[in-house]
Amino acid sequence: MELKEKEDLTYLFISHDLSVIKHISDRIGVMYLGNMVELGPSEEIYENPLHPYTKSLLSAIPTTDEVKKDHIILQGDIPSNIFPPSGCKFRTRCPLATEKCAKEVPEYREISKNHFVACHYYEKTKDMK
Ligand code: SF4
């Protein structure tokens, strides 16, 4: 972080640990099976995740906050990237998946300024438990 400030550097930092990413990133991209499923400013991603996968990753961050401590446990295993599921690649593990998700690849869209997501039902992500 010191180098970033001093030298005005840009880093691409890759990790599964979103609690670490939160501390060093200005912008976060979430990938699943080789596809960017969500991209946005750090604060926006943490406060308002739009993709179900992002929401499940954030729920796995350890916390002492009673309100935020429910983990979203994804069912199933990560599918093969050689023979990925049809439509949305996340559908075999997504609690919000419908038939549409098996048929159509979700469009990658800008939902608010600089906040992009690829999900047919991103409005429902906030209600996921
Ligand atoms: S498009 Fe469907 S399967 Fe994919 S993340 Fe959204 S709700 Fe889940």
C-alpha cells in the first residue's frame, strides 16, 4: 500500500480472501470459471453485491457482527471448465437459478456507475440467505 501511494502504482491482486482484498483494492472484479461476473468500486461491491457468487464469498468473511454472521453455503462442486454448464456457468450452484439461467448466458451490464454484473436476477441477490 505504501508503494502504491508513493510510486502511483497499479496492481492486479488475485486472491480468494475478500477480507484481504477489501483493504488494498480500489476496484474489485469477481471471477467464476474464467468469467468476470461482477466488477465495481470496492465499497460498492462490499455494500451492495449484485451477483449471487459475490454475495456468497462475502458471507464467508469471518465476523463478530451478529447481524452479518450467516454464511451462504453453496451446494455442489465447481464444474469442469472444459465442459461448463450451459447458459450461466454458475447456475449449478446458484440458489437463484431458474430455467432461463440454463438457456441464456446472462448479459454483462452496467447497473450503476462503474458497477457491472452478469446475472439475470441480480435484483434478487440482496434477499439471498
Ligand atoms: S444468471 Fe441465474 S444462475 Fe447465473 S448467477 Fe444469475 S440467477 Fe444465478
